Amino acid sequence: MNKGEFLYEDKAKKIFYTDDPLLVLVEFKDDATAFDGVKKDRLEDKGILNNRLSALFFKLLEDNGIKTHYQKTVSEREMLVKALDIIPVEVIVRNIAAGSLSKRLGIPEKTELKKTVLEFSLKDDELHDPMINHYHIYALELARPEEMAEMEKTALRVNDILVPYLKERNIILVDFKLEFGRHQGEIVLGDEISPDTCRFWDSSSGEKMDKDRFRADMGGVIDAYREVLRRLEGGEGPAVEGKS
Ligand code: TMP
Ligand code: ASP
């Protein structure tokens, strides 16, 4: 599979054509951003860790019958994925109150939600990914009702797979964001699943093991990502060697 022309880049990834029009190559960058790009930094090895973690999650989900864009890992920073026509609706799944939910509704962080909460955001950085509902989605023709039904069912199923999987590895899945796209008439899970797009808390200490460490200047961002990978790969010692 040859890496072709550069197609586009977002804040954390670059996308390249391949010689197969149905496949593209995703390269995970070390760039970290928060608050719609207002806060920026480079975190050495983040791209390598997120490539590994996303591949691991996509494989786990595929093994459980979820259609994902993941095809194979090509290098330490690159994965081959199905080319998707991305649906510009971010699907957020929440088990415990945190982040914007806590702020918006005045619910203290760590409050367990009695029922899983699904939210939808318009994927538009300039507008700061505003929350939208089904009426907006259909009025703006962002997705059709049967597509939304499929995305919602899949998002809840992903939660049902990931919560116990992570719990066994001493990690609480607080919330996460998914993106979907169309590929040959099917709705397919795309983008990435990583500590950039999920909230992970250590089950014993409650310590944050995700991008909130970067958002809040807590330090130890990459060490936390490495620890997530170590727990999921079940190996001993650092899963990704330092470069120094
Ligand atoms: P929030 O509480 O800030 O709305 O975030 C909910 C979840 O979505 C959290 O796991 C982080 C993730 N997320 C993204 O993946 N991208 C984003 O741009 C934002 C704001 C959140
Ligand atoms: N992903 C968004 C950004 O890069 C916001 C965030 O994750 O906090 O700015």
C-alpha cells in the first residue's frame, strides 16, 4: 500500500491518499490542542501512543461486531483506514459527570449519571462544536434518521464493550466522543479512540489519565497515556520506549 498525496490535516492527524481509492492513511501527530486550538503544544510520542491505543480499541470493537474504519497498522504513527464521508456530528457518551456537562448543568464532577447520556455536537471548530439535537440534525440534513439510529445504537454498544474492558484494567470510562462516516452505503465508526477523545480515571486513585491533564496544565500527560497503553497491552514496563 503506497502512501499517496497529502489529503488534509486536522489538529492531531494528517490524512494521505493511497493507491486504493477506498482507503486512506492516517498519520498521528504529536500536536496537542485544547479549547478549539487556543492552547497548543507538542507532546513527544503522543502520536505513537494514540496510534497504538486507537488500533487496540478498534480491533476490540471489530471483534465485538462493530464496523470501524480500521484496516491495519502500517507504522508506529500510521494506520490504514477506510475512506469515509464524515458525518459532521460528534456523538458524546457520558457515564459520569465531568467537563462541559458539569459546567453546563452545575453537576459536580464525579457524579454518577443514573442513565447513560448521549449528546450531539456539530463538528465545527469555528463555532466551537455547539451542542445540537435531532431537530437541528434533520433540518440541516447532517444525517438521516436511520443513520442517527445506527450511530446511537453503536455508540451505546461501544460503551457497553469498553466500560467492562477498561474496568478490568483498573480504568473508569467517564465519557468519550465518537465520529462516524459513510462508506459504501454503511455507517462506519471513524476518527480515533484515545486519551485525546475519552476521559479515563484510575479506578483506585481517581487520577486523570487523559487529555484533561493537558487541558488543566497538570503535567504528566504522556506518562498517563503510556500507563493506559501499558494496562491495555498487559505488558511489563514502558510499552513505548522513550526516544532520548
Ligand atoms: P466535554 O465534557 O468537554 O464536552 O467532552 C466530552 C468528551 O468528548 C470527553 O471525553 C473529551 C471529548 N472531546 C473530544 O474528543 N473533542 C473535543 O473537541 C471535546 C470538546 C471533547
Ligand atoms: N479537541 C479540541 C481542540 O483541540 C478541544 C478539546 O479537546 O478540548 O481544541
